[in-house]
Amino acid sequence: MTIALYIVAFSALFASFIKSKQKTILSLKKAWKAFENILPQLFSILVIIGIILAILTPEQISVLMGNESGWFGVILAATIGSITLIPAFVAFPLASALLESGAGFMQIAAFISTLMMVGVVTSPVEIKYFGKKATIIRNVLALTFSLFVAFVMAVLM
């Protein structure tokens, strides 16, 4: 599948080059600049994953967030996800590494969904713009939905 995607991408690049050499070169320069801007964040992915996996052994991850941890692991993962401010492109590789190290699907679903939807760290800014009541309602609903997602994952997996 990866090879097929590369073939499609290079074919589209070649077609673009044939249609307009200048626009293609300009777009490649813009893409390179975007890559340079993302590079420090990609490096942070490697550092965060490396630190977490160096501190916690697969056995510890399994105990804290594995299938056997049950709802304790879900609540722990949801709490960490709620108070952590990590961009999605860092969170998904981290979740993959945690899964490979013994974390459960239910726990990772809670972690990722709270990470994306619940904003404890960003609450002060959200309160400033949307008000305290709206912020609390949104965060409570997001947390509730995240726990529901974890439950659905437990049933499906």
C-alpha cells in the first residue's frame, strides 16, 4: 500500500511538473519550508516517546494502562489526556508506542479522546472567550463522551 501511495504521489508531482514547472517548483519550496517548521515538533515526538518508554517498562505500562487495569486505567488515561497539551501528530505515535508496550485499546481510546477534546490546561483562555459555564459544560460533555468511547472500545475489542 505504501508503494502505491508513493507511485500516486510521484505521478501527480510529475503531472504537475509537466503542466507548470514554475508552480511545481514553488510548491515544492513551500512544502520544504513547512517541513522545516514541523521538524522541531517531529523531533519532540521522538524525545517524548523515548523518555516515556525509557522511564516506564512495558510491564509498568501494562499494569497502569493495560487491559487488566480496567476502569482504573481508563480513568488514569483520561486524567492524563485531560491535563496534557500535546498536538495530535505527537499523540498518535505516542499512543501507538504505548499500545506496543502493553497499553489496552480502551485506555488508549480514553487517552486520545480526552487529549483531543478536554482542555484543562486551556480552560482559562476558553473561559475568557466563551464564559465559565460554557467551558465547564463543554469539558464535562467531552469527558463523558471520551469515557463512552472507551466503553465502546471495550465492547468492540
